[in-house]
Amino acid sequence: MSLLIALTLATAAATDAADHHDEAPTSEPRWSIVIHGGAGTILRENMSAEKDAEIRAALDAALRAGEAVLRDGGSSMDAVTAAITLLEDDPNFNAGRGAVFTWEGTNSLDASIMRGDTLEAGAVAGLSTTRHPILAARAVMEDSPHVLLSGEGADTFATQKGLEQVDPAYFYTQERHDALIRYKAHVEAQEQLSQLDIDHKFGTVGAVALDVHGVISAGTSTGGMTGKRWGRIGDSPIIGAGTYANDRCGISATGTGEKFIRLSVAHAICTMDVSATPPAEELAKRGTTLIIPLAPHQQLQRAADHLIARVGELDGSGGVIGLSSTGAPIYSFDTPGMYRGHSTSQGWRAVAIYKDEE
Ligand code: ASP
């Protein structure tokens, strides 16, 4: 989409020359990766310069981890997990270490992953001891006959697959715990808590990559929503809601999960046909029969904007990142900010936080 291209072009000049790869520029990248670290009330005036720099560095590191895989001809699946495992380890994001707390004061982790060429998918919900939920989701996909495992059974499966287990205290951060205390105080005082309240900002992480073999993969990992209870599961581990990939598109979402589930947001974006010819009367009104077809990424952007608007109509909020089959990135979000980044084989790399960076 043009905003991205503008952003990447603008920042490309500032990118370390060593990061550019000697590849003749073509109109389409050979590989491409887009990531997010959640959306929400992320405002410049509330962000210290240090925090701003820290987040950008974390996004940049995740992009580089994905790039390292893709540049060597590695798979989009490996690139997605390389980027997401780094973000899961970073307490700045609501995934892995730094996950939000449940009502009961525990961390309960969800993740999913999907590859677009085969439509294989794996997901986990309610993990409490597996350090990297995205790797557990991948193991479900590659090494089990199932798509979605939950709770203790999912941790047991991950253990059996040799994935690193940690004491649940590993996921604890003071900041997230304080957010739970504030949230409970609000709820107990029966105050209306805005979905965009800082305690409820969405820090889910996700990545979508296109590899040199033309395969798109998408993944998402989260701690869910602060104060979730009764075993609540959001959209992130639901294939088709928080994550989807096929041969024309990959999507990872963040936001009020219930609304994303009801609209099957990720699947709807990847499968929506927005190229339909306008009705004859409308063409007559326009005085033309000339139809300029939308490029794949324009179609995808239009579909994403449509779905995010529909989430808003249901009183939800959030955003998505995605890639088209040509490797062009799309973003759509209705919040003041979204942690995000994109890089390609053509040497573009950019990260952004605030809406006005578009
Ligand atoms: N979508 C996630 C959920 O509902 C929350 C988030 O995006 O941060 O669990």
C-alpha cells in the first residue's frame, strides 16, 4: 500500500547501507516480512523517548531475525517463528514474557500459525509453562493430527515435543500485574472501562512472511486480554479469526478478540472478492466502460479496511497486518497506534508506532 511504500522509501535512506542487499530492484520483492506488536492507545505524548526507542529496536530485531531466514532461502514458516519468538521474549509485548494477567492473577498464553500453500495450521490456547507458544502452535501443525490444543494438555504436548518449559513466574512482569490490579479496581467499582484504556491496549504480536518459494505463512501470539476469566479464549489462536494464510494472502490480527472471532476477520480478508465489476448503471453514470483492476495488495487493503470498519460497528477495535501474494504489505487499524514493521529483499526496512507515521 502506498503509505507503507512511502514510509519504507523515506526510511530506506536512513537505513544502514550494510543492510541493503545487492539485488537489482524489481517491482516485486523476492521475499517480504511484516510484523506487529499490537495496537491500542499508543500516543506519542504518553511515550518516553527511551520506551519509543526500545520498542523500535525490538521491532527492528524481530524483522532482522525474519530477514536472516528469508535471505538465505529459508521458509516463511521459519521466518515467522524467528520473529515471533523474539517478541515473545520481550516484556514490552503481550505475548510470552510480559503477557497480561488473567482475573486469577495467572498468565494464559495463546498462539496460532498457518501456511498458505497447504492450508496446514496449528494453534494452542491457555498455555502456562511453555516459553514460546508460537513453537507449540507450530508443533501442533507439524507433529500432531490436530489443529488446536488447549490448557494443561497443550503444555504436556509441548513438553513431549521437547519445547522449553518454564516456571509460570517467568511470564510475570510488574507492569502487567499493576495493570490487572487497576483493571480489577475499575471493574469492582463498576466503572465503564474503555476498550482503548491503557490497561486494555492490545500488545499481541504477529508476523506474516512470503519466502522465495512463494509461500506465505502467518502467525500470532498473545497473552489475551487483562482480567480475562472463565478460561476465555480470544481470536489469536482461532484460525480464520486472528490468523489466516492462503495462496493470495496472510493476515495476523490484534484487538478485541470476540469481535474478530464473530467476523472471522483474517479469513474474510484473505477470501473477500473486492474486484467485482461495478454494476452497469454505475458505469453508465461514470460515463465510462473502462475498469482499472485493483492490484492484489489494493484489493487486500480494501478488504482489510472493510473488516476493521465492521469490527468498529460491533463496538470492537484493533488492527491487522498482512501480505499479498506479491509481498506488498498492508496495515489497517482504528487505534491511535500500532507497533509494526516491514522489510523486503529489495532492502527496505521500516518500523512505525503512531498512526501519523503512515
Ligand atoms: N486479540 C487478543 C485477544 O483478544 C488481544 C490482543 O490483540 O492483544 O485475546
